[in-house]
Amino acid sequence: MFSGLIRYLDSVAARDPAPRSRWEVLLYPGVWALFWHRVAHVLFNARLYFLARAVNHFSRFMTAIDIHPGAKIGKNFFIDHGFTVIGETAEIGDNVTIYQCVTLGGSNPTNGKGGKRHPTLRDNVIIGSGAQIIGPIVVGERARVGANAVVLDDVPEGATMIGLKARSTLVPVETWAKEFLPYGTPCGEPCEPGGQRFEDLEAQVAELRAELAALKAERQPSDAPLGSFARKSS
């Protein structure tokens, strides 16, 4: 048990450069939210629903993270910061990272039946801050969901989703992603043709500015003699 805790703390530290020691990781609200969820989930599976809910509410009060006792969560799950909501039928695989203000929300079935209402996140998924994953959809392994994206459809394995409504980028994640990509989206990497076109335009503007500066520099030496000649003539 102790060795398992050490492995979990090390997995969190590997995804977050802020902590200086394992003791700091132990203070993270996401770590405590996961701990209390493990307790609540055992009570939920034992049909002790009121006790499970009581533990859930205590955890939410202490951590600002609301994980329904019925949610199924794998190994090395990490919520960075907090203010996250995870619904009852959500399923989360191993080594999943979620940043702040994320919702794994449920659909509202019109037939009055509950069933599977919340998302399934496969292994090694990263969800950026503010993202909303809604309904009984599947987010494939190694997929990334960018900040503030709203995902309503299944996400292919290895895809990166951005925007509202979220869409997949045209660059396969395998071509540029490292083992772990903080916040779920690349910084300074081309995600789609529009971004690349914007960078090209910026480069062209910089070239035009350089040419204009060179033309001004060429004209300045010729202006000086003309000015001095005019003064002598007068």
C-alpha cells in the first residue's frame, strides 16, 4: 500500500513541475479528492448510498472537487487544482490528467431512463482547463482536449480536440506530442492551417518592415549632402 502511494505521488510529480517534494503533492486537493472518492466508491458499491454521498459532500467541501461516488476511476488519476465535476456514470482510465474547471457531464435522456449518461476517458487522456465533456461519449487513448473545448462526440485515439463545438486538429498527435503534454494543447506548434497561415503572414510583415527600414537607411546619407549644399548656396 505504501509503495503504491509512492508510485502515485511520483506520477503526479512527473506531470507537474511545481512540487519540490512528495510532501507537497500530498497537500494537493486533487490527491485528497481521489482518496475520498475511493472511500465513497466502496460505500457506493456496497449500496450504502447515503454514507457514500456524505463522504462525497465532505470531499467537495474540502477540495472544491465533486466526484460522484459511482464514477469509476483507474490508476494514477490526477486533477490539477480543482473546481472539477465528474458525474455518476463517468469512467476514467489509467494515467489521466484533468486540469481545473472541467466537467464530465451527463446528457439528459428524454426517455426517463438513466443508464450511461457520462463520458468514458481511456488511458493517458489529458483534459485542458475549462473543457466540457458531455454525454456518454468515448475519448480515445492519448487524446487531448484543449482548454475551454466543448466535446459532444466521440474522440478518436490520439486526436487533439479544440474549439466550440470541439473539432479535431489536422496534425496527428503522434507526430509532435511528447510523453506528456501539459494542459492538453501544444504551445507554438501548428494545430491547423489557419494558425500556420497567421504565422506566415507575421513573417511577411516582418520582412516588409526590414525592407522599409533598409530603404530609409539608404536615403538618409543622400539627404545630408543636399541639405548642406542648400545651406551653402543660401
